[in-house]
Amino acid sequence: MAGRPVPAGQVLPGRRWLLPSAVVAELDPDAERAGRGGRPRRTVRDWIVDFGCFLLAVIIGLAAANTLNHDPNTPHGLAVADQWLGALACAAVWLRRRRPLGLAVAMVPVGLVSNTAGGAAMVALFTLAVHRPFKYVGWLAGVSLALTPLFFWLRPDPDLPYAAAVAVTALLTATVVGWGMFVRSKRQLMLSLRDRARRAETEAELRAEQAQRLAREAIAREMHDVLAHRLTLLSVHAGALEFRPDAPREEVARAAGVIRESAHEALQDLREIIGVLRAGDSDDAGRPQPTLGGLDGLVAESRSAGMKVVLDNRVADPGAVPASVGRTAYRIAQEGLTNARKHAPGAEVTVTLHGAPGDGLTVSVHNPAPPGDVPHVPGSGQGLIGLTERATLAGGWLEHGAGEDGGFRVGAWLPWGG
């Protein structure tokens, strides 16, 4: 289905454990979750990274505790309290994924009074840079940098001068923030590439669906244009045989011949359309498409069915008309004759064509009101809608509607370049 999230297992098959849980949750929102609040379950990579961060905070805390034990300016009670706070801060590192902002905020005052909590404070700041926008990281990092001179003024470093200790701590803070922002940007890049791939896949599916829909519409329009004409002939002659069973033998034979010929032509047209549907290329399958030169045959066929048709063809050279324009004009005349046969039987139909290169080709099919009562014939109007679309795609226009004499007229103009 278009727009469905791609599971993380499909993004990196067999290597899901290498992804952070936050990335897995973005790639697969339906992934299994654990803990309160529906937090994503830690992956193997998360456990390794969390243990590494905890171990780093402990190592830094032990180094700071060793410095405190050898510092004569630090009272023993203060050193013990400092180490207890550092131990608690190291233990709180395991909460860094659940409460990154709260842990970073809590580490600001803790880091101010506890030297052994410095490693945990750096880990908390790094986690905040990875999981939260820059505005939070900027505020916390700015507060930490502002309090750094105060910290070393209250708790001087026994091994480094005051200015050097402040500079090293500021550089370390900037490095941790930059590293965290780099990790965050890398994750966002991965997710944006995933979203771009999903959008491209969705757009490809939509384009394929649109192409299929257009192909179906073209096939349906072609079937309507072709088969409606043939089946109307079948209906007219079958109705004549039904209501005039005592007709002369010659007339019955002629009607049966027209029915047989129309059925044969309809089967050929249907076979052609099905062949186009299977092959997917209308240029290499089926019989040649009709052109303006086949209009005389269409009129003769309608006359043989008993229609009164007047053809006023003022085009001097029908073969000079472009194939696409002639085919559209043929379909317009065919649909007009089919509608007149269904809705105005017995009325005289006039088909008019005129035009020249550079002026365009004008097609008109007009029939007056039927001479008597006509039974209602259901119709969907899809044929005229399809013809209007045909004419528009060809660069022309088509109009249809009732005339002043109570009849019906279909008129179209098609471009004919010079």
C-alpha cells in the first residue's frame, strides 16, 4: 500500500540490532515496545553504548575521586559527599534515554558541587544533543560554560592553572555538543533518505495507477465508439425482424445479412481491442484504425440499415487530413449516427465536413426531431463525454445539444495544420 511505513527489518535485513532504538521506532512505528509510556525497546547496540557511557562516567569519576583524595585543600567530609553524588550521577546515566532533558538539567547543579560527577554531566549533555533540538542544547551548554569559571574559582584544580582549567573544560564541552549534534544530523539524514525513498516509491505507484487508469479509459472509450455502432445496427435489424415477421423473403434475408455482417465486424473489433489490451501497444496490434477516408463506408453501412443519411463532404482531399484528426472526425460522425439511430429513428441525418489546411476541420452531425413517438432508450452519455475528451486532446473542441427544430446536433472543430 502506498505510504505504508517500511519496517526496519526490511531497511537492514538481519542487522536491526545495529540500529539505535530511536531510529528503529522511526523506521517501524509498529515495532514492539516495552516500558512505561510505550518507549521503544533497547537494541543490542543501545545496551553496548549505554554500558560504554556508564563505564566512561565511572572512569572519569574515579579519576576525579583520586584527585580529591590527594587534595589537601578539600576536607574529608566534602570529598565523601562529592563521591556519593558522583556515584549517584553515574547510576543516573542509565536514565539518559528516558529523560534526556531532565537528566541534563539535573546535572548542571550536581556538576557544580561535585567534581566526580563531571563525566556523567558530559554524557548527559551529549545525550541531550543527540535526542533534542539545538535550542535545548544551546541553553544547557551556555549555562554550563557560564558556571565553569565559578566552579574552578570555588574548587581550583590542583594540577592546572585557573585559566587552563577553564579553557580545557570549555573546549571539552564544545566538543561533546558538536559530537552529539553530528550524531543527530546523521540520524536525521538517514530518516530523510528513508522518507525520500518512500515518497519516490509512492509517486511511482501513483504514476503506474494513473497510467493504468488512463489505459482503461482509452480502452473503454474505444470499445464504446466501436461496439456501440455495431450493436445498434444489430438492434435495429433484429427489432425489424421481430415486429415484421411477415416481411418479404428478400427483406428478411437482407436484414439477416446485415445482422451477420455487423456481428462479424463487432467480433473483429472486440478481438482487436482485447489484443491491444494484452499487447499494451495499439500501434502493432489489430486492424488499421479508421480515418476520414472510411467515412463513405460508414455512411453506406448506416444507409443499408435503413437510415436516411445525407453526407456533405466538402474536404477536397480526405487523404491529406492527418491520421489522428481524421480518426477523431470519423469517431465523431460514428457516434452522431449511432445516437440518431437510437433516439431519432426515421429522421434524416445530415453529416457535414469542411475545412482546409491551416483553417482546421469542422464536423457536424444533425438530426431533426423524430417523425413519431420514440420509445425511451437508456443511455449513459459516456460516448459524448469521451468524444469531448478526444477533441480536447487533439487541440480542438466539441459541442452538442438540442437544436431549435427539436432535433440534436453534434459539432466539433479539429486543428489541421498547414
